[in-house]
Amino acid sequence: MRHLHPSQLLRLITINRVLIRHGLDDVVLTIRLLRSVRFLRYLGPWNWFRTVPYGRGERIRRALEDLGPIFIKFGQMISTRRDLLPEDIAVELAKLQDRVPPFPNEQARAIIEKSLGRPIESLFASFEETPMASASIAQVHGAVMHDGRRVVVKVVRPNIEKAIRRDVELMYVIAELTERYWPEGKRLRPVEVVAEYEQTILDELDLLREAANASQIRRNFENSNVLYMPEVFWDYCRKDVMVMERIQGVPVSDVATLKALGVDLKLLAERGVEIFFTQVFRHNFFHADMHPGNIFIDVSDPADPSYLAVDFGIVGTLSPADQRYLAENFYAFFNRDYARVAELHVESGWVPPDVRITELEAAIRTVCEPIFEKPLKDISFGYVLVRLFQTARRFNMEVQPQLVLLEKTLLNIEGMGRDLYPELDLWQTARPFIQRWMDEQVGVRALVKGFRRNLPLILEKAPDMPGLIHEALRLQARGVGVRGMDKAQFQALRAEVREGNRATILAVAGGSLLISGVLLLTLAPAPVMTGAPWPAWLAGIAGLGMLLLAWLRRA
């Protein structure tokens, strides 16, 4: 159990002082320990006639800016949820995405020159003193390379790591107190959630990691017409400096301009969903900070718009088990198979095994059924999440920290989709991607894919099997045997090895026939049902039969 150190206590006092300074006294006085003394607020003469010169939205934004990067990130996260926030607060929090006060240009130049080891003038033909954007972790300057290429230079804020660690330690203290004294604390696992968040935000400080993330996503979407990723200039990248291609586009939040330019917003919204599901289920590597400040639109062809992404400090991956669990949940959810959704929750261990499946199924149906067959504008995911939270509490469902990034990204996608094209049918747009992933995991495609993946290993090990068997038999003939085995055990092992060798040969031959048949059918000039490529069908069927036999021998 962490204890509240004097420095953390001072930080907690500072947080309350900032809230009070910005006229947010009511927030401070809602803390349980202070509720009984709320009346003291009205005893201070300075509160009788005090007026705040700006509205509550601006007060909240200014307070978050003063409190630092951890709180700015929180504001960024919730700024996309306009369905959950009053309009004035949502508008102000949106300014946190790229309007955080910048640090002095002299400091930026000093960091760049120290990291890259050369003066600015020798690195760039021109360098913009005023930053293009300033965020909680870093700020961005425009520049032109000596060969004429336009680039952006990202620089990490000085001394930011110290400030982050200070606030994260305070979050740990609060999380541990929550877990210890709040009845719901253990189920929500706040300490693990804070640990996940700590790792994420500290990773953002390493711009070499961000550059690698950008390169990976760029490679994944190479030659894509839905997403373009800027090029990274690796010779100019260090832990606290990154240089990459400068892109031109309309901010995704500027819907008025997109409409004025005649951009196909329906196609754009559908492509946003496509990008998300492609990253999660095909690449298993997704941009996890997709708030509107990081997404732009290429409007060079309004009828065929594409996305431009920046800021790759936060990315997410899923384990194969989580990936399969999510895909099966989505698939069952889209088909309204609530019994299967309930079973998956139990199988995954997210709810205790003694939960009655029928009761959980009924609860999930009650929450989810009303949202089907409605356009996105009529679906309140905030309401659904509240109801699902209530359901989770009833069935002792645990929060899964490893999925926090995915949940955050889903909320961002919903926020952008709602702004771009409120009539978007999220379910019909997403269904084909889930269906294809399921086919690739459990269908014929999965069989062929798995065989192709394991074929080199099978071919590598198969030639050694006769030699290994011969050596074992030679040792047995000399009476050496295998340590720890009697004769009967060794005979059983020899029979098992022999059977495994036969199964391997069958699998190699069957897989070769199956792949040959598939290739012949694919390359056939005439439709396959005319009967022309009958050898291909014969080879494929024989291959499947041999693979089945090999599997039965190994079972």
C-alpha cells in the first residue's frame, strides 16, 4: 500500500487550489470528507461578490491546462463524447487537442540541436519559430529540408517526464485507496488501469518508438486508398525529436468545410469504421489516439476522400485470445446471439463461473436489443455503457485493463462517425470485417493459412524422423534404451513416433495436393462449375481427405 508522501499531499492541495482559483469550488466541496463543511464557502467575504469572467467550459479547460499533461490527456479523451457533455464544455475541451500553450522557441531549438548534434541552420533550409501545434506531451514546428521537402519537427516538452511521474504516483495512491475502501474497487481494478495508463503515457515520451509505430502503420496501409501515413525521416529522429513528412488536409472535425467541398461524408464515415476494424483484426496494430486533432482528410478528390493520420505515440495490440474473444463477441452481438455473448463472458473468465448463463443473457439482451436497426445519431453509447456497467456490477464482472485502449479508440471512432455522418449504420458497416476475420480463423482459409505457416517446420523436421527412429532402435538393440523407460514404454514410444511420422507424411502430401487444387481452380480460365478443371477438384478433395486422416492419426 502506497502512502501519501508530503510532496503528493502538496500536489493534492495544489489541484484543489487550481480548481478553486478557476471558480470550480463546487467540485472540491463534493469530496466526501469535505461535504460536511461546504457551508464554510459562504462564510468567506471574498466569495460573496466574486464573479468569474469566463464560462464554465473555459474554466474547466484552463484548470486542466494548469494541472498539466495527465489532466490534459483526460480532457482530450472525453472531448469527443459530445453526447455526454454539454456543448459549451465540449467546445472548450476540444481546444486541448492542439491549443495547449507552447513552450519557448529557444528551448525547442536547444533540444533539437542537442539531440541531432548540429545547428538548426545546417539541419533545415528554413525553420518556423512559431509552432504549428502544441499538445500536452510535445509541440510541432514546420520546416523545409535543404532538398526542398516540407517536414514537421516534433519536440518533447522539457522536464515533462518528472511532471508525469509525479501525477501518476498520486493516481496510484488514489487508486489503491479506491480499491481498499470502495466496495466496487476490487472489481474495477483501478491500480491495474493506472499501470496500463502509466505505460502508455510514458511510451509517448519516446519519439523513436512513435517513429517506429508510424512506419509500421504506413507499411500496413501501403498503396491503400483509405489511409495515408506520412514518411518518417529516420536520420533526423531521436528519443526527444522526430522529423516526418508534412501532410496537407482538412481537420476531420471541420465538417462545415468538408460539406462545402462536396466530400462524400457517408463514404468517409464508412472508411473510418473500415480502418478501425482492419487495424484491430487484420493487422492487430491500431492507432489508439484517434481524437479529431490527430486526423485529417485528403480532399483532393471529394468523391473518393481518404484519411491522413498523425501522432502515433499511442498504439494498441491484442493477444490472440483477446482478439478472438472480441471477434466472437462482435459476431454474436451483430447476430443478436445473446446466449453466445453470455457464454463468452464466462469462458473468458470475466465473470465468475457460477453465474447463471440465462440470467446474464437476459440482462445483455435488455441492454443491447434497443440499439439495433438505428442510425448512429439515435444510439447513445453513453447510455449503453452505463447500463452495461450496471449489468457488470450485478454479475461481478471485472474491468479488463488490457482493453482500455481499445475501448477508448472505439469511443473516438463513434465521436467522429457521429459528427461526419449521423445516419451511419455502424453494424452493417462492421459486419463484413468481422465475418471475414471469423472465416480466416475457423474456416477453410484458416486451414490453408495454418498449413502454409507450419509447412516449413514440417518439412524441416520430417527428414530427421527416420534418423531419430534408427538411432533409438540401435540403442535399444544394444540394451541402452531410453533413460527412465522400461521395454514396454519404449515400444509404445517407438510406435507413437512411427505413427507421428506417417501422419507428417500424410499432412505434407495432403497439404500439397490441396494447395495445388486451389491454385488450379484460381488460375482456371473458365468458370470452375463447367467441369473443365476436374483434376483440380480431384486434387483438392484428395488433399482434404489426407489432411483429415493425418489429423485423426495425431488425435
